[in-house]
Amino acid sequence: MLKQNLEILENAEQSHILTREEIVSLLADDTINQDLFDTADRVRHKYVGDEVHLRALIEFTNICKRNCLYCGIRKGNKNVQRYRLSKEQILDFAQKAVNYGYKTIVLQGGEDAFFTAEILADIIREIKKNNVAVTLSIGELETKEYELLKNAGADRFLLRIETTDKRLYEELDPYMSHENRLRCLDDLRRFGYEVGSGCLVGLPNQTLESLADDVLFFQKIDADMIGIGPFIPNEDTPLKDAKGGDFYQALKVMAITRILLPNINIPATTAMETLNKNGRIIALQSGANVVMPNVTEGEYRQFYALYPGKICINDTPEDCKNCISGKIASIGRTISTELGFRQKMID
């Protein structure tokens, strides 16, 4: 098995092709983990280089109409303190992020009906005056709303599929439709966004085959960015007693994604570091090339409680920038000064 999987890796490094069965074989074999991570790191170096893109994350509302079983800001969670930043606060945090040197502002929030597409469009237009890229992570919208936000200047949209297993998706996301999720991703591509997706690793009843399907789905839609993180059970959700995901299994899914989609942007997610104190650096050495430091100020960080143990909730934006900059330098990488769009393939 070891020799066979090493041959699979060697071939995939050149072809960027893996079958479902080969992905499952790699995920099931922990003896080749370091070989997998090293392969992904070489692919990352060849296709996107050694620069790390920093994206400034603003968590602008934790109010959400959805009731996803795994999420700490689900509508049914009565133990989370809700908040909603004002337009002025959002723009203030964004301006400070620009002053710190960030080239992308990420607006992330729950599906909060207060923030209509028109309100968000006004915010986007103001932020874009700073010659930065804007990424949105705000869930499912109507087709016309995606179009309005793109016309206002939004560059990227992150909408994680979470799982391509339709049964599992609709079990974990009550009253949500897997088909509608796919419709949203189609809309985003049609309107010219850089399209981001991703998955949770370690969900209850998730199989290796399901994870393989997730990775192949990312390749099928030719995603521009993929965020992958371990599922971390939240005590205030129905899945509080679930086992949760494994750091290295999540890292393996991320590494395989890099091999199959060599020139995309892949973040070293915060959830990785929640399970491993060096998680983001390990991820950067296993295929990732993006980090998203939090620039939300004050107590709001602790209230955006997707999962327990979230890192940096007591840090200032300056603390986060200095910390991650030092870590990136410690592994011989540099911080990009570009807007960080997906690069063209170069062989």
C-alpha cells in the first residue's frame, strides 16, 4: 500500500489528476502523510510561489437566520451574545486594515437580513476606494443580489459547500437545499466573482468517500479558492457531543486539494490552529498560501463563536498582524504586496 500510494502521489504531482479511489487510499494511509504534505508544498511553490497573501477579516455580524447544527452562531443558540457592526464601524476597521498594509478586506457574517444587498453595496463601494480587493462570506443570496454586489465592486465570494453529500448536507443544515447551494455557486461564477468554496472535515457520518467527492467537486467547478478546516463541536449546538475532526485529516484534504488545483488560493484556516498551536504554519508548509488575520476590534471577536477555542479573541489587529508576519518570516516566506488574485497556470 505504501509503495502504491507513493506512486500515486508522484503521478499526481505531475498530472494533477486523482481518481476517487486514489484519494480515498491517500486519506486512509497515514504512513504517507509527510510525503503528501511535501508533495503539496512543492506544488504550491511551483505554481503560486513563496509569497503569502494576508486577507483582513472583519466579522461584521453574528446574527443569522440559519440553524446549521454545527455552527455556534446558529439562530437557535440562545447563549451567544448577538451583535451587528454599524456601517461606520465596518468602514473604520477596513480603513485601519488598509493602513496596516492589507490588500484584501474580507467581510464575513451570518445571514443577517438587516444587511441588504443595497447596504452592503454602499459599504463595498467605500472600501474599494482604497484600491483593495473585497471578499464576501455572507451565505446564500438571490441571483440579483449577487449581481448587485459584484457591480458594486466585490471581487471574491466564499461560499463553502461544507459537504457534497446531499443527504448529510440537508441533515446538518435544516430547511436548506443542496441544490440552492449549487445554484449560488453557479451564480457567482456567472457574474465573474473569484469563487471560493470548501468543506468541514470530521462531520458526523462523513466518510472518506464523501471527502474525496468534495475534493473532486472543487476541481469540477474550478474553484479559485478553497477553505478547509476540521469540524470542532460547539457545546451550544446539537452536535456538542460529536467526536469532531482530526487536524491531520483536515490537513490531508487540504494538501490533496492543492495537488489537484495547483494555482488556486488556499488559506491556512484559524480552525487548524485551534487544534494545533502551530496549525497555520504547518498548513503553509503543506500547500496553503493565504492567511486571514482578524481585524475586528474589541469584544466582538469572542461573540463570533463558530466553534470553541477560537484563537486570538483577545488580541488586537496589530497583535495579529505582527504575530502572523513573524511566523511567516520564520519559515522563509514573505508577505505579498499584491491583491492576490488567482494566478494563471505556468508549466
